[in-house]
Amino acid sequence: MDQILPLLSDPTAWVALATLIVMEVVLGVDNLIFISILTNKLPADQQTRARRIGIGLALILRLGLLGTVAYIVHLTQPVFTLFGQALSWRDLILIGGGLFLLWKATKEIHHSVDPEPQEKPGASASLGFAAAIGQILVLDLVFSIDSIITAVGMTEHVPIMVVAVIVAVTVMLLAAEPLSRFIAANPTVVMLALGFLIMISMTLIAEGFGAHVPKGYIYTAMAFSAGVEGLNMMARRRRRGQSGTA
């Protein structure tokens, strides 16, 4: 409490909090897209529960990592060198998470293009609940570590980080259902979202190897693509309306 009261009267602390909340929400979009696409493959009666568990795990991981900030900071220290490039545990986590996300997004694109591949008789095509939660947990961990390290670079006050994380995850929780319904109702948006995940996975891998990619470029490209797809959806809806009245 002695640390919190001075922050309440410090304008710079409020600015840092607002900035950190925006950053956490933006970073959470990547995680939320993955959760929405993955849980939409589950039976209808399990989707909401899986989304809540996935987002709840994201909150638990972030708050748990905030409790070990001193250790998390040391994840950026090089542990070995590969082909002249010094790699830290953070780099290895980003590379591993990026490769996993790249594999998962590519697999989902293949399934969307070829929804009925050759399967063994009696094999189930649906994703298991435990498997979905496991995959969400892996990406939650990757995004959480990246988020916390970025937060540490913006402020040294842990209470500010805690509030920002709670607000951002609450926004994710509120947006999860509408986003999932929107993705499920618009197949072309699924392909666009998977394309976003591939771009994000390549960004994670690049940053793991020390190539900094400004986040503004990534999210500007995503916003532009989403805007174009929004115009396409409006055009398709108008054409359907005209054909229905003809």
C-alpha cells in the first residue's frame, strides 16, 4: 500500500498506466485471434468454456510472471551463441513459439483449403478439449513472456503492470465471444486471421534471432488488411441484397 498511494498522485504513473494498457490490449489481439480460431473447432457446448479457460490461463501466467520480474529480466541475458548470434532464453522461447504458431496456422490453412483430407476409418476430425487447452497454454506462455518483458521496459512499478494486465485480459474476455462468432460467421475472415498469425509467427522468429520488427508496421498492415476485408464484406452483402430484390 505504501508503494501504491504515491503512484495515485503521480501524473507520470497514470500516463505509464494508460500507455501500458493500450500496449497490452494490442499485444493481446494476437493471443485472442489464436484462441478464437482454435476454440471454434471444438463442439459448440465446449467453446465458451475453452475460451474462458484459455484467457484465464493468460491472466494467471502474466500475474505469475510479474511475481518473478527479477528473474524474467535475466531471460534476456545470452546463454549461448549460434552462427555468431547470441541467444537468450527469451529468444529461444520466441523462436519456439513462432515455429509452433507457424506450424499451427499453416495446418489450419491447409485444413480450410482441403477440409476433408484422407483419414483413417473411425478417426475423429474434431479437436479434443484437452489438446485445445494445451495449445492455448503454449501460446499464452510465449505471448505472456514477451508482454511482461516489454512492460518491464516501460515502467519499473509492478502495481502499474498488474493493473494493466488485469484490464487488458478483461478486455480480451469481453471481446472473445463476439470475435469468435464473427470469425465463425465469416469464412474469409478465418483465412485472413490465419494469415495474420503467420505474419506474427515470423515476427516472433525474427525477434528471437535479434532482428527487431517495429510493432507499428505489423499492426498497421493488419488494420489495413482488415479494412479491405471489411469493404469486401460490405460489397458482398450489398450484392446479395440486390440479387434478393431482383
